[in-house]
Amino acid sequence: MSKAIRVHAHGGPEVMILEDVATPEPGPGQVLVRHRAVGVNYIDTYFRTGAYPVASLPFTPGNEGAGEIVSVGEGVVSFKPGDHVAYVAGPGSYAEERIVDAKFVVSLPDDIPYETAAAMMLKGLTAQYLLRRTFKVEPGHTILVHAAAGGVGLILCQWAKALGCTVIGTVGSRDKEKLARENGCDHAIRYREEDFATRVKEITGNALCEVVYDGVGRATFPASLDCLKPFGMFASFGSASGAIEAFDIGLLARKGSLYATRPTLFTHIADRDVLVAMADDLFAVVRSGQVKIPVHSRLPLASAAEAHRALEGRATTGATVLLP
């Protein structure tokens, strides 16, 4: 038996309960991972509330973790017991141990701590596909990052700056502005006090941005489109303020023949070779020091509800990890 957070009915953070669960043996193509750290992400709240579907109830939230291989199933040749690994997969990581399909697991370099790995697999790989696959930024590009002091935002800002971009970010407070600036954000806009589209025009001298990376959703759309130069890219990857409702696609024409996309990490990593290449790219920039993964909150597994309350209350910066 081991401990895991279980959700028996969709709802608020209080529906997450720590319980004893039986840990099954890994089947063909699977591995059993003993977690040393588990990442907390906004997407976890979508599964908890029912905004994103789960296969069945009860279920265990959480989509990323890091630890050691305990045992491997039939046909698994890339991993063995004792290997240090990290992964992004479907819900199930808020637990001391879990079964994971080996195709979602990557080897963890010895010089990357478990907490760092657990804090960066989902957020870091999200930043990777946004910057290197969705819209491949180049030196000299100007980009807008919403929620620049959030978990993905801090990674995006650092990585984009290392790639030679001018980085504009939106933040919700002076403290978050300071944090964003310390992590590669050249210009921080406090969106509660300023109209961010107007400020982007002022900052860029009306030249605007090549790309907007938006994990906020309803509150920042459609004003984000006004921040883009002709043929610019609006990349929506989250809905922290609520989903963007149906919109007139003609907006994209009227605002400059713009492009808009709504990618997901799980589409990218469905291809094992792509996952490994993305992880190698992420690990390289972290190991080089170009991107630092700030873990600002560490909580015991039993405090998952507290972590969600802080996340949904926009009271967090950087990453939160649970320690089993």
C-alpha cells in the first residue's frame, strides 16, 4: 500500500483526500515510479473541477513527477530499477508511487535535482514547444508573455531572452513585476493598472510583437490580437481566467492577417522521439544555467488542497512541488 490523493467527486480543492491505495505491478510497456517530488500545475485544477474529462472517478490528479524506477513491465528495455527519471503523463502523479507508460518517461541527468525536474517537466516542455515548435522565435523578435511571473511565464521569459528576444510580460503586482524582470522580462506591464495593449504599442513604438504567448485566456482576449504586427502569431495555451469563447475568425483578418493556434503539450509528446528531443533541449538550457527553474513553494503531499487554493487565487509565483 502507498498514499495518494484521490478525488471522488468533481469540485473545489476540498475534494482532494489523502488515502491508502494499492499499487499494482507494471504491465507491458509500463514502469513503477517512486516519486521524490511531484509538480503542481494549473491544468490539475481543470481535471479536479471536471473542466477537463477524466476516464473515471475516483482519480488521482497530477501530470508530472520525478523519482526512481521501482520495477519495469514486460518489454521495457530502456529503464531498470534504480534509474532516476522524470515524466509528463495523464493524471495520477499526486501519489507516493504510480504506474506510468514508459513512452512518457525520460532519463534524468544526475545533476538535475528531483524537485527541479518535477517543477519543470510540464511547464518547461510547454515553454519548449511554444518557443521552438509553435512559433520559433529568433534573435531580434519582440514577444509578449502573459502571466510572466507564473510557472510557465518565468521559464518562457528566461529562455526567450537567452534566444535573443525582447521580452514584454504582463504581471499582477509590483512583487511579480520584480520577479519577472529578474527572470529575463525586459518590460513588465501591471495589467490591473494599465491597458496592456496600449503599453505594448508604446514600448515597441507601434512596431508590435511577432508572437503573444497566452496562458490566461478570457481576460486577455481579444486585446492580445492588438499587440501583434501583421502576420503575427497568437498562441493560446491555457485558460487561467476562463476559456476564450467562440469568436469571429474574421477578427484575424481585420487585425492584420494574424495566425492563431491552441496547441497542447500532449499532442507534441505523443511521439516518443519528439518527447526525447524536447526534453534534451530543456535539460540543456537548464544545465547551462540559461534557464533556472524557481521552486517557490514546497508542500507535503497531504497539502495538495492548499496548493490548489494558492494556485487558483493567483497567489503563487514560479513552481510548486509536493513532496511525498
